Amino acid sequence: MATDDSVGTMTTTSAAAEDERSLNDDDQRPRDRGLWRDLVAYWILGLCNNYGYVVMLTAAHDILKELDGGDDHAKSINEYSVANTTLRSDEAFGFAYDKRPCNKISTGAILLADILPALSVKLIASFFPLWKHVRVATCILLAAAGFILVAFADVEWLLFFGVICTSFGSGLGEATFLAYASYFNKNVISTWSSGTGGAGVIGALSYTGLTALGLSPKATMLVMLVVPTIEAASFWLLLRHKDTRQGPVEPNPEAEKPQQANGNALPENERPLENWKQKINFIPSLFIYMIPLILVYLFEYFINQGLFELVYFPDIFLTQSEQYRWYQVLYQVGVFISRSSVNIVQFKHVWIMAVLQFVNVIYFTFEAVYLFTPTIWIIFVLILWEGLLGGGGYVNTFYRMQIEVPEARREYAMMITSISDSVGIALAGIAAIPSHNAICDLPVPVRLQ
């Protein structure tokens, strides 16, 4: 027993001494005065990369109206309802619904068009070299093409093709920027995540605000062409580029260890992955990061694209379209707050966020069916909470990986794990469409009678 206590004391003392040496090394290491450029650039890149994706989801309700035959974004909910439901009373505005006010297809259809291309390109990108300049140029061209195609689309297939271009660009960008982040200071993950959260807020608010000012959805899309230009300037003018032929940087650099210069001297589970077989065999070890993140995104996007449109409060200060847009804005505010907070608070167990998100699914499903919540302000708070959980799951997953995954495997691990959110979102879109249609066919709830 005494021996065990002695060993424990020696271990604790050794760990404390190691921490003190690490702190002293940090103090003695020269400050990187240009680090701000990388941090700011990654924030802007995160914003620009996700901006088009967010705008397409925020505009989903309006895009579906375009497919139904017209730009009625300015119509009141009463006008929309008269066109799509049967009145029970001849009195002015004194009617109820024989059917729920639903679009013919769920906004989950837009979600699938917005995520399946991103998922496919992430799967492919992880097995190819990190040709960063070619990849980023492709992302920027696809983002611009997406805005233009959606703005000028006059047929259904062209509209969806524009959404798909945006998705390809966003997916390729995320896989590329996350992999490239392994060559920079670990805090670029924090600023990247904050930027992607900022894309949600700025994207949703800018679309909602511009349409509220009277711009049509098409004109709004053309205004947003400035975003790909900002992305290009940030990547080629602001970011300090790294030589990807060298290994990624250590998250906590110490004195050089000559024996690690040769990859064969590393432990077997930390050596670089040299062929496709090794890369594929390595994937199961990433499930601890991937599965909780998949579940978080499955649950939150099932709510966003399958249920938001069905949670409707009649005869208030917002029309149905406006309610949907503000739901998206509040969700993105929550995402932005949590993705910007990783340097203040970290959560190791992301699965807890998945469980809490599932509780949200249960609540919003009952709300969509029965419309029992007495006021929209409660829904606003719950949507903000949903966004906090989603953003927290994302940023804590990649922050942990930047610290825990061996540096020789970090670039590949980042690219593979980046598909997790896309897998969850794709599954949510698949589940959202039949669920949305089933709820639309249910009897009219009391709140609409």
C-alpha cells in the first residue's frame, strides 16, 4: 500500500513538473505576431463557406413557393391560406382551416438538395491530396454559380441545380479548410467554428432583412454574390499559407524530438497513413467523434426542415413565411453563440448533447401535431436552445480532435469526421419528408380552428 502511495505521489509530482516546464516553454517561445491573420482569415472563411448553404435553407420556404408558381413572399398568411384551404366562414378574416397550411413538399426536399452533394464530395475529398488552391477556387466558383442559378431559375430543375452547386462548394470547402487547419495553430478551429456559426446568423438575418425591406428572393440572391469575393480575398490575401508537404503542427509544441522525424520511430497507432487500406481501417477509431455528431445533426435538422414549417401561430404579428424565417434566424444565433465559446468552456461528452437534442425532437413533434404551445415566444426560446446544442456538438468535436488525434493522422481524421454533420443532415432530410407529409394529413388542431 505504501508503495502504491509513493508511486502515486511521484506520478503527481512528475505531472506537475511537466506542466510547469510546458508553461515555461510557452513563455519563452517567441510570440507569433502574425497569428491574428490566420485567426481572422479562418473566421471569414468559415462564414463565407457556410453562408450560401444557410441562405438556401432560410429561403427554402420561398423557393418552394417559387415551385408552386409565383413569388408570393410578401403575401400575408391569410392570402396564402385562402389559396390553399377552404373557408368555414364568410366573415372577413373570420375563417378557420379545413386543412393545415402546408407546402406540397417539405423543406426537407431543399435540405436534401443542399446536403447530399456536400456529403458525396466530402467522402471523395478525403482520399485525394490537399490541393488547396485548386479546391478553394472551385468552391468559390460553385458558390457564385449557385446564387446566380437560383436567382434566374424559371424551371424547377434549374432551381435545384443552383442549390446543388452551393452544396458542392460548401462541402468541398469544409473538407478542405478543416484538413488545412491541422497545419495551423489549434485556435483556428475555434475561429473557423465561430465563423460557420456567424454564417448562420448573418446569412439568415441578411436574407430575412433584405426580403423584409422589399427585395424579391431573386434580387436578394444576386446581392449575395459579394460573399464569394470576400472568401477569395480572405484565402489568397489574408491567410498565411503553409507548406502541406510538411507535417501538421503539434497543438502543444515542445522541444524537437529527433526520433520522431522518422515516422517509423513513432508508435504504430501514431504513424502516418500510407495507403487506402490503412485509411479505411483507421475510420472505426473515429466513431467516438463521428456518431454523437451525426445524432446531434440528425435530430436538429429533422426539427428544422421537417417540423418548423408546421409550427405556426395564426393571427399574430408575423406571417407564416416570416415565422419560418425567424425560426431559422434564432436557431443560427444559438449555433453562433455555442460555436464561439469553445475557448471559454469545453464539453468532452458530445453524446449528452445528442440526448438533449432528442428531447427537443419529442417536444417539437408533439407541437407540430397538436399545436399546444400557448405563445410563439416559448418556441423562440426552445429554438435558441436547439441551436446552442447543435453548435456545441460541432465545435467541441473538432476541438477535441485537434488535441487528441496524433498529428500525423490529423489531416485525414479531420476530413473524414467532417462528413458526420452531412450524414446526420441527409438522414434528417430523408426522415423529414414523409414525417412532414404525414402530419399535414392529420386533422386540424385546435389552434387553427
